Amino acid sequence: MTSAMTGQELRFEQWANFYVAISGAAATLLGLLFVVITFAAERGRKDTMSLSTYLTPTVVYFTSVLLTSTTLTIPTQTRLSAVICICFVGAAGLVYSASLLIRRGTGVSFYSRTDLFPYVVIPMAGYALMVAGSLLLLRRSQIGLDLAALGMLDLLAIAIRDSWAIAITITSSKD
């Protein structure tokens, strides 16, 4: 058995370290985000509802990465189950991100239009990469896994950025 992937053979064990690392990062950062939320609650912030506008998408992005990466480490994973897993999370994420645009007219929206880029547009790109990767996984497994990984890294990176912005807002604002 060689360590390189040949032909259409799908070898998830080659990706195990990546999935473990990215799921560990997502879980740790998700936990730290809850610490920030607790810190905000202890400070008696009055704008908790407006903060939830920013917190919820960030939690969803971390959770998407965590869910996808942990399910892909299941030892009995097959090509079909991987396609279903990645495609489901990617499609659900696209629907969720689109719902953030639709909610914009309901009064529960972001503070400014520039917030749409880091909270909606960039995550939609990550989810789209995941869907594209899952579909390519059927024919070109290495490219499919690469695209899905890029999508997860996109979501992780933007969730880190969003978490930082939330933390700065919470700690620097005066009530």
C-alpha cells in the first residue's frame, strides 16, 4: 500500500491529521467564544440582542467546520457518505447565509452594509467550495477533498476574524 493516492481511490486516512487539527481548532475557538459571551453577560451589556446578530453566524461557522471535520474522521467513511456529509453542511450553510440576507429587511440586521461581506459573502464562498468539493469528490477525489478543505479553512478563518471583532466590541465599548 503506497502513501500516495492513486486514481480514483479515496484515502481518508491521509486527511486524518487535517481533520483532527481543524476540528480541534474549531472546538477550542467555539469554547472561547462562549467565554466572551459570558464575559459580556457579566458586564451587563444592554445591546445583547444586537450582539446575537453577530454571534449566531460565527457560532454556525465554527460548528459547520467542527461537524464536517469530525464526521469525515469516522473510520467507516465511504466516498458516498463523505459526499453526503460535505454537501449537506455546504448546502445548509448556503441556505443559512442566504437567510441572513433575507433577514436584513426584518429589523434583525447587521449594523452596516460592510458587515455583510465578513458575515455573509465570505462564508457563502466557503460553503460553495464545500458543495463544489463534495460534487467533485464523485469524480476527482483529490480535487474534491482539496476544495472541501479550502471551504472549511475559509469558514474557520472568517469565524476567527468575526470572533475577534466581537471580542473587541465587547471589551472596548462602554455601556
